[in-house]
Amino acid sequence: MPHHANLRCRTGLIVSRLCGSTLRSRTTLRRHDLPTSSSACSLQTQQCIFRPNVDVVRGYATNQEKKVPLLKKTSPYWHLFETRAKRRWQGRSLLDVLSTEFRERSMDYYRYAVDSRLVLINGQVAKPGATIRNDDRIDCMVHRHEPPITSTPVRVLHHDRVHGFIVVDKPSSIPVHPTGRYFRTSLIEILKHDFGFENVHAVNRLDRLTSGIMIIPLITPLAKTLYNEFANGTVQKEYIARCKGNFPSGEITCNSPLLAIDRQMALNIVHHEGKPSLTIFKRLRYDPSTDTSIVHCRPMTGRSHQIRVHLQYLGHPVANDPIYSEARIWASFKSSGKRLGKGGVETIPNTEQCALSHPRESRSDAATDPELLSRRYDDIGLASPVPLSAELIRIIQRLRDLKDEEENWSRLRDTAFLSGRPPAVGDDAASYCPECFFPLRPDPKHARLRIFLHALRYTTSLGTFETEMPGWATERWTWDAEHSGDDVSIVT
């Protein structure tokens, strides 16, 4: 039954909305003790697994006698986004920043939000033509639709009440921190609200699609200590990856520096101006039936996407990596005889190429210029510390197009949100949110919820902690099993 809620911003402005669902209730804890595992935890204390009461259907659906994990979904809810303007936003229009930096919504939606007085700048109702200044505080009320995540539960492998930390096995598809469209479905929020841990300090990060071990302090002093261990490189980290091709035997070391060049796609490349990076690889097994290799990876530094980029650079990317191994992105380079690694992608622009490497000039008519409203790549290169080659610009464009296509964003951006009344959705009304008229995205395919990269073992001053080998690393794994759930109906 819909209820009426007043959502009060920090400035005192009350935004009144008809909420179609109640806030998620707090959950209770149910604890199940497991036997002690001396190999997984050097502190020799009893392991436990928490199974929170959450409204989610867990289990498996059957598709041609194959078991496929279901999804966990969170009901949409109203949420106040609060952010500080970045330096790269300075001088740009409000609508330009919102639509390019927060691309989960369209320019039309943000125009609708501004006209509906749902956006504030420094506590004042924003105007469509407002220009962003450095360190402005921007508040935006949105009806939040979080993407589904895997129903595979977060497991607490070890809880040390004396030293104040937990060890968890993070499933793939779950981000560590709230980011983008993920908030309640982030690991931090799950541990707080579903497990009841009050203070959670994640001192390192796994990519959203990466699974595996994480050591999470529950007290601030230990968080500082463990953070310094990660920062100083004294933590021994071991990962397992399934990569393309027959990886060379023996111990392979890659020390190529890494550079982040696009914030939206989190794209990193090997570049001489990048940060020093070192990864040691060793092939465990080659599977000729799938033409993939199981590789043991030891990152000696902690750069973003380090293992993934170094494997691509060596010519053996993670087999299902949606960024560094996506055939629809890199096929043109393979067909032209170039390798994916070791110079396969030209990174330095020459005199005949046009590189987008400097911020564009401010446009006072950004809120009304039709040409600006339709531009989707105008921020490429703004976050890059070096000029980008035309080849890299095309890669970023293709990555964004593919992401938009899979998330049905092209349909979203063509939807006209009109202030004061909903858009005309006609016979397609069932595919829109009845609360905010946000186009409902299709469920993600099972194969797109993970990559073949797993944090297997961490060794710190607290001890050595490890998880089980992932199913995709077993000898019985096949590509057919990976894609068996693509057409299975997901129960919510």
C-alpha cells in the first residue's frame, strides 16, 4: 500500500514524494557454527557463517538439467545523493555534469529533477543553467533502482572478537563500497544492515566482478594498521585467474607501469608514465578443450585492475573480462594482425591524430544546446593525465556503447521526462517504474555477473586467510556451463 513520506534534505528543504514501497526493515541474525579450519585461519579460532534474514529467493533454477544461481534484488527507494564538485567539473553546466558524470540517468531525467526542485547547489534550489564552481555541494533526490546482484551469500569465514576483525568471502557482482547505482547491495552495507556489524572498515578493495577473500577491521586502530600494511606492500596477496590461451610455463614476471585514463569505464593501460606495478604469474594448468589456462597470480603492488591489465599486456587476458577481453571491443585490432598486449594498442597520439586530452571550454548555453544534449563522448580524455591516441578514444567509445547497450541505456536516454507530469509510455507502461517512470532495465545475464579472477589467500600480520578454489577453476568446468543460465527466468 503506497505511503506518503517527507524526505528532508540537510538544508531543511522538504521534498514530498509518494513512495511506492516501505523502507527495508532491519534484519535479525542467525548464526551457524562451522568446524575449525587450521589451513584457512592461522589464529585457530572457530569459524562461523552468518545467514541473515533478507527478502531474497536463494537457490537454483533448472535449465536443461543445469543449475543456475538466481539473483538478489532490492526494491527501489528514494535516496538523497550528496557530492562535492570535482575540479574537472568547474565551469561546466549542472545538467552537463549530471548527465556525463552520473550516466545511469539521462539528460532529460536530470532536467526533470531540476524542474521539480529535487536538485540543490549549496543548499539552494538549482536552476537548469547553473554553472558548477569548485567544491560546490550538490544534492539530488532520486528514486534509486539498484542493479541485481548474485544470490550467493556473503560468507563470514572468521570473526575475531579479541582483535576486532572479520574475514569474509565476497561473491562476484557485489561492490565493496557504495558506488554508482550500488548502495544497499554493497559489501559494506550488507555487513552493516544484514549482519549487524556496526563499524566496518574496508582497507582494501576487490573489483565488483572479482570474488574472494577480504580482511575487514571492525575497530579504527586496527584499520589504520592494516591499511598501512596494504599501502606498504607487506601483505602477501594470491589470486587465481582463468585466462585465454596457453599461458607460458614457469614463473612469469610483468613489471610494466599502469596508468588510469578513463574514470567512467575504469580503464587502465600500460604506459611509461604510469605507476610502478609488479605481478608474478605461474601457470597451474592448461585446458586445451577451452583453450584457457588456470594461472596463480601474485600482485606485489596494488594498482587498480593490475592483474587484469598485466594479463592482457602479456597476451592472455582474463577469459571473460568485459573490459580487457571483450571481442566486440578488441576484434578490430586482432583482425588487423595486432596483439592485445605488448604494443597492440597505440597509446601515444601522433601529429595526424586528434586527442581529447584537455577540458573543453565552458558553454553558458549548455542547458539548452541540442548539440550538447546529444553528445555522449565529450568527456573522454578529461580524466586522463596524458593525451590519448585516436585508437584509445575509439576503445573508450566502444566500451561505453557496449555498456549502454547491455543496460538498455539507449532506451532510457530517449525517454522524455516532463516536469509536473509523467512521460507518455503508452502500451509499454509495464516496463517503466510507476513511481518515477524510470525505464526498467533487463536482468543481467549470469555470465556477466563475474570474471574469472578470485582472491584466494592473504597473509598479513594477523595471520594467513584463504578461501576455496572457485568452481570455474576446476578441471570439469566448460564454457557451456558458464552460459547455461542466460535464458533462465529469474525469480524475485
